[in-house]
Amino acid sequence: MQVPVDVGRDEARRAAHRELGKAIYRQHQPSALQRLLDHVMEWLNHLAGLTSGTTASGWFGLVVVVVLVAGVAVLVWRRTGGLQRSRRRGRAALLETDAQVTAAQQRALAARHAAAEQWAEAIRDRMRAIALGLEERALLDHRSGRTADEVATDAAPALPGQAAELREAARIFDDVWYGEHDATRAAYDRITRVDERVRDAKPVLTGTPS
């Protein structure tokens, strides 16, 4: 295949407009990002106006287009991913309200999220079910705002045999909701098994006479 060697500034500018105008760059763009794209196009137009349209400047213009498109694609991906993580973190508090919700209701909600392949929400609701189940069995005192790590730590004396699994469940929750880990079916299945084992575990009673 023969590659053209004479690409003028107008053609380079049109190529940039076509590429940056694709839907993938417009999807979920906040206004600040749109303004950035406008500035990029203004700068590209200015750069194109400075070139003479010769072979060398034409190739330089195409290189600039490629670099700009790649940079914008990375920026869009990072920005939209960051917004998704920010929205996720905003909903991540484990037991943030005093609403009368039972562990069974949380498990049912988790199952509905899992059926819809909403794994992050399913993981969150399973971790909430673990916490509520422990409260319902009086193995934890009721406390709004308790974190997943605190659930694992506070429940360990009553359930020493499940302490490691509770820490694992807390880690899965934290990795998905506060870290960079993707929510997956495997992670949900694992935290579900922890919930089932904790629910069936017999607690160690403390403070009883020897």
C-alpha cells in the first residue's frame, strides 16, 4: 500500500476534526473536558496556519494529530473512570443510615444486583449483610458509619475461626469501592461464601465464668 507523501494543513485539520468529533470522545464528557477539546482544536488550527503545506509540514501535522488524539483518548478514559470511582465512593459507606434494613433484605438486594451483573453494588450489599447479620446476632453493637475493616476487627473476638475470612471480605469491599480494583463475579462469589460461613458459624462466648 502506497502512503501519500504530500498532506496539507487543511487535510490534517479536517482529519483532527473528524477524529475528535467521534462519539467516543463526546460520551460522558463534562463541560470542562469539552472546553479542553475546544482549546486543543484552536491550538491545532493555529499550528496548521503556521505550516506552509509542504510535505514536511504536512507529515508534522499528521504526527501532531495522532499525538493529540491519543492524549485526548487517554484523558477521556481517565476522567470518566475517575468520575465513576468518585460516584462509587460516594455510595460506599457500609452502614451510613439508621434505616431498618435486615440482613436478609440486604442479601436479596445483593442477589438482584448480581442478576443484573452490577457487581460493585452486589459486593457492597453482601458486605452490609455480613455487618447486619452480626448485629442481629448481638455479635456487634449497632453503629452507623462502621467501616468494613471495623466489622472484621470488632467481630473477630466472637468469631475467631472466621476472622481471616472477615478480613478478606473487608479487603474485597475496600479494593472495589476505595481502590482501583474492578468488581467481578469472582469477587462477589467469594464475599458471598464468607457471608454464608459467618452466618453459620457458632460464636465463642466471652465473659463467662470458667
